[in-house]
Amino acid sequence: MTTPRVTLKSCILLGERIDPPTSKDGKPWKHDAFDVVLECDGRIIETPWRQGVGHRAPPMGAYNKTSAGGLDGCWISDTSHGNKRLPGKPKTPTAEDVLASLLMDARDVESFEDWCGEYGYDTDSRKALELYLRLQTVARDVRALLRMSAEDAVEKFGGGDSEAAAKALTAEPVEV
């Protein structure tokens, strides 16, 4: 059996978004939102993809991230009038980036109670249930795309590592 090959069929930048605070630090999450389509052996899934602005590419002439470590998406550029903050440019994700994220999200979603226990959520939380149901949708999409569960794909193609599995599943075929 040959390794299935996942490719990025399309990727549309929807723009910068800011999610309300959800983490314990109480800070909103600034990110670039994309609509992504992956293809594998003629099977297609469409999925949202979000990437924090700290992953943005530097603009021409910028050389150093801001004192915040670039997490605000800006870079420093020298001008004749001193330093100037320039916004970074959103990076288009690769098929490997998206698939690795989907494989991580789609694992361990068999039982709501077990999932809550594994990730520290309260089983009485409606927000936890909403997130769990979204992850079950991701798991169904991964199964439809690869014709196997995320767990099986990660074990078979990555030896238990989601990123290694994504790399193997998006690699160019090698002729021998």
C-alpha cells in the first residue's frame, strides 16, 4: 500500500482576527484567519485555519522583532528618523502545518468524560462540550480525508508523533 498524499488545494486569507480572552492569562488572541482546502486522492475537506500573528513574516527592510518578541506581529525597521514598527505579513500555511494541527486536534475524542479528564475541563461545562463537539467534527473530517482515524494515521505514518505523520503524509512521492 502506498502512502496517501495530502496537498493544499487552496488557502484564502480571511484577515486578522482577535478572539476574546479564553486562556487563564486573560489576554485576547490576535491571529490571521484562513479558509483552507486539503485534498487526498480526490477526497477534499475544507477547514478553518488560524495562526497567531507572532508567526508573521518580516516586511522588507525589517530586521528585528519588537521587544515583545514579535508576538504582536510587528517588526522594527531603521529609518532616517529612528526606528519604525512595521506589521508583519501573514504566512500562508503549508499542507503539513494544517494537517499536523488537524491530527493533534482529532486525537483522543472518543469519550467526552475521558477528553475532559485528559485536558483539564469540567464535564459540566457547556464551553467544554462545545469545544469537544467541534473536535469531533475535525476527527470526522480527518477520517473522511485519510480514510482512517487520526490515531491510526499518527501511529502508522508518524510512530505516535502528529508532526512526523503530517510530514510523511504531505511529502513528495519518492521514486526508487
